[in-house]
Amino acid sequence: MLNSHENTVRVTARIPASVQETLQEAAELSGATLNQFIVQAALKEAKKIIEDERVIVLSESDADKVFSLIENPPPPNAYLKAAMKKHQELLGETI
């Protein structure tokens, strides 16, 4: 958490009273203020979502296949050749 108020912003949310009561009870049980608890819980969930979107989990056999294709790529097919030609035409770059 930031120790300074210079870079902080306010976030508000309207929630049912029952949700507030549940959050308050959990905050008290964890020894945090309601604000601390909400921020920590939201940040934890945000990090989990970001991690889930950034990480690709493969089985061992799938990982072996990916690494094999990286080390021994197949020859370019017609679609890849057409895409490379279009790239060269549009950007004037040689790949």
C-alpha cells in the first residue's frame, strides 16, 4: 500500500447493507479496517485475474509439442506466404 496520500484516488461503490455487514465482519476478523479489507481483497482478485489471463497452462505433452514446433518449425504454408507478401507490400519491409 502507498504510505503517501499524494498518489491516491477515491473509489466508491453502492452495496446492499447485508454485503457491507459481511465485509465489515470479515474485516474485523482479519484485523483490518473495512477500507483496508476491501482494497486488499479487490487487489488480490485483480492480480489473480491478470495472472490467469497472462499465463498459459499446458500439459507436459502439449508443452513438448510447442517446444518441438519452435525448435523445428514446419515450412511456411500458402497462407503464411500470402501474409508475408502482404506485410512486405504494406510496410515495405523484408522479413
